[in-house]
Amino acid sequence: MSTSEYHSCLKDFWTQKFQTCIESVSNIILQEPTHTDLFKLYRLWTECLAITQNTSGLIALEKHLMLRSQEDSTFYPELYSLRGIIHLETNSIEAATLHYKCLIEHDEKNNYVSEFLSRYSQRTSNETNSSWEDLENFEDYFHFENLSTELSLHKDPKKTAILHKIIQKVFPQSPLPAQFLFHQAWEQKNYIETFELSKSLVEKYPSNSDYHLFVGLSCIKNGWVDQAIETLEKSLEVCAFQDPDILNTLSYCYEEVGRSYENAEIIEQSGHLAMQAKEEYQKQGLPSTLVSARFYRNTPPQENVSNTPWMIQLDNSNFYDLLTKSEREQQYISITTDAQTNSGDLCLLTGQVQYGDKKQMRIGALCRVDTPPVWHPTKGSNVALTLLHKMDHSIPLNIEFLDAEDASDERELETLTAYELDENAIQSIVEDISEFKSEQEGKIWKELLTSKIAS
């Protein structure tokens, strides 16, 4: 059974008081190094550092956990798994892989090991299945969260519902079940339901900006722009920090109102909010092209818009995000690519999955290019995309990519991440989708690929 101290720290986490949570957790461990909830507190500490993008803090915590494991080997599986999770959060994939192989080799069995193995597999698109222990033994909040995500990805509503009942029993104040119901309703386009669910979350955790954003987005989808503005403006006063998504969405609302009433002053206010959003995105190390992408979509369509079909290969991290995040979170996507894309082009987003000694290309989603490429001095060309259709599960792709003359050797082929698709490639992709997906899914993709790309 978890202690009241752990539950108190979780409440700070749920209200986005991340720094307060970090200070509380570190003080508890300092005063009682063998605390009953030691591993749960370390896991919570890791999550707060990751959310606030405190890389130096994560590295310091990983070193601390390494020293503790050297002092007492009794805690080896738990501490080794927690260190592995930190390596994933800091994008140290090689170090995480060493932890993964070691834990697999020793066949360690506990829920911290299972969480790390599951997250590693999702992150690297590795097909190894994690082996969660009996749910009745779950006590760490993030084990529930990770398994809930896993079940949702596999479209298992029955098991997800059972899990959420257990969560409500162990953590009565947890927002997790309502969050997942919100995302489920959003994907079903039931925006009245998303409004009610998000409103209940705001009432429970008024300082959590995510829930205010959920309400605002639901209002927009229901056509209640004035109510969206009221909700989002209030969130700027009560939330723990300036959320760029709130600022960006509020900017959109003002622009809609300004254009509706042909009011230049309101449109100008929208521009100021958009600039604030861009600054906040940049401060947090997030792509700020989402702001310019929105403005581009509100401009008149260009003449002679390109319609070139591309296949873009994402790296492991971005492909993992594509597969695991909800469609709401990925309505607009920003990627870096060497493809010479133009506005109106269509991009099939793919990733490589490791199967033993072989790599397999898999399809994830289809997007439209919304903005001309924006050059970055270190990252190359960055483009903003709108999600058109997403796979519920990625599927293998069997396709011959390039003529031999397009690359000097096989190693050069492996480094390429963008391919222009011809009619034969498009037909092959349609056949692959029809083979592995349902008839309904196959029809959707066939229509998208043949009528939009091949036209």
C-alpha cells in the first residue's frame, strides 16, 4: 500500500506543480533513504524532470541511482530499470539498449522491469512483448499509465476498462481514466462528450493547463468560439505555467472572431498571442512551426499547388511518437526532412522496425504538406504537415525503393530518408495495406492514395 506522502506528491504532479513535486520527493528520500515508496518516488521524480525537460537533472539522478545500486545489489532490477527509463528520456538509446539486453538476458520479473521493457519496445519499434505482473500488485502510478497506453494502442477496451477500475480503487483522485475517455471520445468525434469530460477534469484540477486546453478545443469543435476564449483566458490566470498550446489555440480563436467581424484590432491581438506562443515553444525546445503553419492554412490557396507523392522515413523517436500519440495531439506535425517538398504534397510517413538481424519498413500515417520548407542551420529543412489518416497499427511495407543508379552503394541507400513515389510504388503500397488491414481500412487508404496521390 502506498503512503500518504506518495499520494500527496502525486497530487502536485496532477496539478502540474512539477518543481514542488521534485522538491518534496527529493526531501522525502533525503530524510528516509529506505522509504517504503522509494522506487515509486524515484519514478515520480524522473517523470517530473522529463516533463520539465531538465536533462541535467535526469543525468544527475541516473548517476545517483547507479551509486545506490552499487551500494546495495538487492535493488538491482528496480534501479537498473529506472536508469533505463532515464536513458530513454534523455535519448541515450545506446545506453538504454544495454540495459534492455541485460534485463532480457537475466529474465528479471517485476513491474519496473516490465515498464522499461515496454517503453523501450515502443520507442524502438521492437516487437518484444513486455510481461506485466498481476495487476493486483500494481502500486506505482506510472505503471498504470504505461499499461493503459499500451492497451489503448492495441484497441483493447475491455481490459482498459478493467484497468481503469483498479486505478480508481488505488488512486481515487487520479485523472487518468477520464483522460483516456476524453481521447477515446475525441477520436470518435463525440465533441459533446469531450466537453463534459474535460470540464469535469478542470473542476477537479483547475491548475492543470492540459484540461483547460481540452475544454477549449471541445468548444471550438462544437462551434462555441466565445466560450473557448473565456475558458482559455481564465486558464492563463490560474494555471501553473504559460502553456504555448493554450496561447496558440487562443490566438486561433481571436483570429476567427476577428475575421468574422472584420475587426483588425482583434486580428492584431491574435498575432500578439501567436508570437507569445512561438516564444514559449522555443523556450521549451518545441517546434514553433505549428504557429506559422496555422497562419498559412488561413491564407488563400496558392495556384498550381504541387501534388507530388513522397514517402518519408522517420527516425525511431519520431516514429514512436507517431504510433503512440493520439490523433488530436498529431493533427499538425512538424518534421525535418531532406525531401524537396512543396505545399500540397502528400507524405506517407514510415519507420524502420528491427526484427532480429533485419530491418523492416512499416507504414504509419499519411499527411499533407502545409508550409514551404523552413531552413534550419543545424537540422536542415523543416516542414509542417496536417494529418490526413493514421494507421491504428503500423504494417510492413514491401517495396523496391530506388533504381540502382540513384545511389552508389547499399550503404548510401540506407542513409536516404525521403523517396518520391511513382505509380508502381503506389500500387504496391495499396496492395500491402489491403493484405494487412480490414476491408474498410483498405478502402480508406486506397481512396487516399489513388485519388489524391495518383491524380
